[in-house]
Amino acid sequence: MRNTFKILPVLTGDVSGAASALFELGGMTVIHDPSGCNSTYNTHDETRWYSNDSLIYITGLNDVDAITGNDEKFINSTIEAAQELNPKFISLTNSPIPFLNGTDFEGICKIISGRTGITTFHVDTNATGDYISGASKAFEAYVKAFADSKPVRSSDQIRVAVIGATPLDLANPESVKSVASFLADYGFEPVYCLGMDAGLDSDPQDKLTDVDVNLVISSAGIRAAMFMEEKFNIPYVAGFPAEGMKDTLAGAVNEAYKSGDSVFAYANVDRSSSDRYIVGEPVVASSIAAGIKRKYDIDIDVIAVTTEGLVPVTEVDVYSCTEDTITLTLKDAKTVIADPLYKYVSPADAKFIRLPHLAMSGRLYLKDVPDLCKFDL
């Protein structure tokens, strides 16, 4: 049967992606779902759950509420919690049951916002998409809710914001801190990091457009960056400062600032088809492949495991998000760089380089996740 996962797990789901994207931004995330599911979305998929304060709640949806459409219970419980906790915003996400029932989340958002005076928005999840889908919708909804007019320039440096950072792609917190260090090392002014603490301003709500270029470090940030480009003429650069890629990425940021045009930095590195593969999220995996090409003149093909985020890959790369297609693509591979679980669908004689990915293997290999800015062959 096609699209059946017999060996590999599926990627983390969209509800977890949305909760992860908004985790550190000071808001309250309410997931309309049965009781007990919060454990899945957080203790399984969220590395910050035990060490950081959070405001992520489950509504405790039951059969009667689902069948009768008892939205008032959902609304009143959310308002009661918001009045006690005073969050900066309220985000509502949904599981398959309210999705299938056609719950009017936009209407509920208006009611809650009107009664509390707190900005409330809906992240359109349904637990059938992957984590990039949920995170990208969450970042976009957040930016749409709070981005204001572009301010007058106030710095001699190029001001850069980082968008798309979640532990699901950057489970080692040093990775996102290294991204901020990269910007400072190349003479840019890092303004904020949307998604995770990078040692920068952790409260970007009032300065979302106080930037010259957005650096999109995972496909989760593409939707938000595209919105800011369309509405505020802020260009974006998609790319990650992997080993060998830093000069290219810095050059792309400078070019985007001068031209006003957005660019996928890794597309500036020509690669030829090979029997070596890296499997993972498109922006990070493509940047690592481009960096290895720059540093060692070794070609590596990318297998992008998500088609969400509108992130292009070059003609030598593929989107492959099912176990069957990934296995088929890897059948003649001589080298595979991927999460350890992909070893079970890789050729037995292939050289396998472990690159753990939280969204694939969860906490199994969490201690082995490297600083991706320093990952090397």
C-alpha cells in the first residue's frame, strides 16, 4: 500500500509545530483537543517543556462537546485562563475532530478578543500535516497579527531578523546562538530571532518590521517572510550558515539589501548529481550540501522531507516525504547523511553519517544533535 510507513516514523505533526513556533513568544496557545493530548504535543515534541515556562493548554474536548458543538465551554475556559494569566496574545489551534466538525475558529477568535481585549488568532492545523506546515502557519499568523508599518531606518548596519527557528529543526540550542554570532561576525545587526532564544531580543512583537532583511533559516519561516516582503517590502534570504556556506550567505544578505530582491542563498552554489545524499528539512539540508560543495568540492544531493513552505530545491535534488520514495531514492546511495533512523532504509553498504533530527526521531538521539553551524564531514 502506497504511503504506508512500515519502518520509519512520520514527521512530527502540524499541531506540535505550531505550539513550538509560538512557545517563547509570550502568548497562550490553546489546542482544541481531548484531554491527555498535551503530553504528545509537548513532552514528546518540545525540548523546552521541562525547563521553560509555557502557556500551552488543551481544551479537554469530549464526545458530547464535539457532537453538540458546545463552543461556549471552549470560549469561557479560554477567557477565564487569559484573564488570570494575561498573555500577550492567544492562539487557537485545532485537532482532527473540530476540523472535521467545521468549528468556526475565526468567529471564536473574534469573541475571545472582544471579551478580553487580547489579540487572538487561529492557526489552521488539523493534525494531518507535518511540523513545518504548523510552524509556518503559526509564524505567519503571528506576524500578520503584530507587524506594523516599516519604520524609518535608524542604523548604519544592515538590520537582520532570524525567522523559522524551532527545536524541531535546531534541537541543540547552540545552533541558533551560532546563527546570531554569524550575523554579528559579518557586520550585520541581529535584531531578533523569531521562535527561539538566540541571545537576542526575546520580545519581537513591537519590532517585527524594524529590519532590513529577514534571514529564513528553515522552511517554517518562509510564509512569514513572504508576507513581510509583500506588505512591507522587506526582502528575505533563505539559507543557513553551515560550514563552508557562511561567506555565500553573508553575500546573499548584502545583495538582498542592495537590490531589494529575495534569494535562496544555497541556489547560488552549483551542484551536480551524485550518489551521496543528505536527508532533512530543505533549507538546512540544502545549506549543508552547498557548504560541503564550497569547502570540499564534493557534490551531495538533497532529499527534502517536506514540501511545505514553498522552498525550492535545485534540479539535482528531490522532495521525498514517504518511506517508499525515500527508500527508492537511496537505493544506490554510497553516502547518506541523515537522522539515524534513516539507516534502516539506506543500503547496507552505504557510508552513514548520523545527523539526528528531533522532528524525525524525537528524543532518541537528542544528546547527539550537533550545533548545525559547525556540522562537518
